[in-house]
Amino acid sequence: MTVSFQPSQNSNLAIEPNATALIVTLQMDPAASARFTAMRREHFPAHRNWLDAHITLFHALPIGSMDLVLRDAAELASSTDAFRLRVDRVLFLGAGVAYALSSVQAVKLRSALVARWSPLLSPQDRNKRGALHITVQNKVSPSAARQLHGELEQAFEPHEIDAVGLQVWHYVGGPWRHAATFPFTDRVRTQVPLAADAAGGTRGISGPSSS
């Protein structure tokens, strides 16, 4: 089946001149994105925070495979319904903190992309271990990370957010540049609260600032 690209507005399908790799993320609903991005801005060292909150599926695909990556992402997104991700625990990362996610649909989607992109995968992407996650703190001392982990864990209640699309990014040595967004075929009704108060509005990662 031939699928034409249907990226969202603000897409840049030309290869970024300074890009060294492609990153593929799972797009979360705007309310969740705003809430986790606000947490990231609060807890990340400001000089190291170049990105909005995100859910990475693949960390480093070859920049020369951009046409294939975009075509496959478009095709799978066009045949995938929006689905729920369960935010089920707080992770201590050693130098940071993240929220772990679980979803059968996300595992199946990533496995489908692995089958298509097997020759392209880096060792990190090929040998991925552990849960998908949203990092809200990194690049800090273990003691600072453990303190935040304890605070967030004490207040944590499992909940669900929505996965609404696939996004492709150019990696340019730290910051990411948006290449394309491919929405899933519909959007499930979210049950998480809006995060306008926490983040000053609801916006996604479609234009991240840094990592």
C-alpha cells in the first residue's frame, strides 16, 4: 500500500543540514505534554534543558534513511488508532527521575517499526531494555535525583494519558529540530486534567527548545 505523507503543520521534510541522526517519538496529548514539560522545566538544569517532555521510541536512526523513516511512520500512523498509556510508577535514574509508561499498543507499534527498520537500528535501539518513560529530571547529582524521586513517589497516583501520533526529529548535537508529525487515525477522550495552570497553556513537543 502506498501512503502519502500527511504531516501536521510546521513540518520540515527537508534534511536539517547539521543533523546527525533521526529520532522517533510517541506524541502524547497536549494536556499531558504541557504538564510533563512544566515539570521538566522545573527540575532540569536550565542550561541542559533543550527539549519539551517526550516519549522516545528510537534514539538514533540514520539521517540518510529519512525518506524510508517518514514513509513508514506515515503508513503505521495512518492505520493506528489513538491509544492510552498508563503512567504507572516513578523511576529513579541515578542522575534524574522519570515516569514509567506501560501500553500493549505501544509495544506492538514499536515492534512493528523494529521489524521494518532492523538494518537501521543502533545497538541502543536494537537492545532497548526497560519501560518507555517521560524524563522530568536529568544531569543532576544522585542525591538531588533521589530527593525528587522521593517527593514525586509520595504524591504519585497511577493515571492514563493519550498517545495521539508519531513524530520524527532531526538530532543536531543536543537540540532537536522537528521534521514531521503523523497523527493517529482518531483521538481517544482524555481523562487527565488540563495542565494550563502548570504550564501556562497546553502545547506539545512540536517545537522543543532543548535536552
